[in-house]
Amino acid sequence: MLKAIAIDDEPEALEVIRLLAQKIPYLKLQTSFTDALAAMDFLQKNEVDLVFLDIKMPDISGTELAKALVNPPMIIFTTAFSEYAAESYELEALDYLVKPIAFNRFLKAVNKAAQLQKEEQQNFTFVKSGHLYERIDFDTLLFLKGAANYVDFVSQEKKVVVRMKLGEAKELLPENFVQVHRSYLVNIRHIQKVEHNHIYMGEEKISIGQAYKDNFWESLGDWGS
């Protein structure tokens, strides 16, 4: 999931981006700003993957804002003025969208960001278990089992119990983890066999829930191709 914000001094332009972003399920537009300085403050305090940034704004331009950011997120410039394109690419912007923005062009830019995020994604995470922070390596993680407000992270080496909901745990994982039951997420790369609507992983036999069958088989086909 790409976490994004939009910055533009024109509310109408922000509404266009909001409507375009709604059409892309793996893009979450967290908030929008007409005040660039307020946006800078937000970026300093929050985790953001992608910024849709207008260039011509009062107080500070989009390019000036981009230069001022320390460890900036990915930036897609949005502007009505094509003459700024060269400067935006000098700042290593991910893309440059000229208003009015067509959806197919918007989607292409977002897909660039999604691909880059995938390439740079860490192969591990840390989760809090009791008083400890346990490292979870995605390569060896077999499946997750949720029950009420707890999730078991079951890997080849260990089981780590974490107080969180399964949906929250899912947000931490890469795309090769697929939900197959209301209580299970599995790592497709470690499936040994599928037989009679059951998945076999190590000593575990996991049922495929009726509501998850179509998505599971589609995901299995994607990773098998």
C-alpha cells in the first residue's frame, strides 16, 4: 500500500487528485494540503511514501519544498506549466503530470511508485511480542494465524505471538502473503501442496475459506506464471 499526500494551493486540484486516487486500491491518500508549510510539518512527523506536489504555489514553490526535505519520499509533480519539467527531473522526481490530469497518465505514475516501493521494500520487519521486539524475516515466514486480538507469526525457526489484529498484520507483509481464511495469511512461496481445499505447509493443514477461494487461486496463478 502506498501512503500518499497531495499539496496544491487550489482546492479544486486537490479534489481531482482525491477522485483519481480513489480508483486505485493500492494507493491511500492520507490527507491533502493547500498550505505547503503545513505539509512540510506533516512530512516531518509522519511516514509518507509518495507526494503529489504542485509547483507554482505562494510562499514556497513545489521545487523549493522538495529541495528543503530531508530524506524526501517519492515525488510526483503536478502542474499546469510544462516548462518546469526539466527542473523537476533534476530533483529526481518520479514523474511529472500536466493538468488536467488524465486517469491513465495518473495510473502510470502511481504504478512507477508502486514498483519502486516493491523493489526497495525491506525483507523483514520487527513486531512487539511482550516486552521484546522480535525480528520477522519474510523469506522464512510460513503463515500467520489470527485469533481475536492476537496473531501467531509462524516461521521455519519459531512462533512469535503478537497482540494485533490479522488485518493490521497484513499491512506489514509483502504481496506474496495472501489471505486464505478469516484466520490465516499464508506465504505462497512455502506452500507444499493444495488438496481438497486445504493448503499444506510444514505440519500445518490450512482450510481455504469459501470467501477467499477466487483470490487465492488468482494469486497462486500470478506467482506461478
